[in-house]
Amino acid sequence: MASTIMVTGAVRAHAHPSAAMLAAYEEDPSLAALRLDFAATLRETLEVLLAGLPARAAHAARA
């Protein structure tokens, strides 16, 4: 499923920040709320994506 690959790539990119972003996190602790835990974020995002698939299929069947 293409959406799974896209979500995984996007979450990985944000969960593994560049050196400059890591320095920004250290300089401004309020930015720490923007950091993502890869496994937790990926799991939550894929759960939401997969939960919507039955609704999407039902909608497509009616169209």
C-alpha cells in the first residue's frame, strides 16, 4: 500500500532530525514537544489509516 510507505518515510524523516534541528531542540526546550517517537507515531498513524479503510471501501462501493 503506497500510503503506508509514504507515512513511514515521513514519520522517519521527522523522528530522526538533522544535527541542526537537534541543536535547536537543545537551545530551545519548548521545541521538544515537536519531537516524534518513531515507533509510537508510526503505530498511531497507521492505526488511524487502517481504521479508515473500511469506510473508504464502503464509500467507493456506493459510488
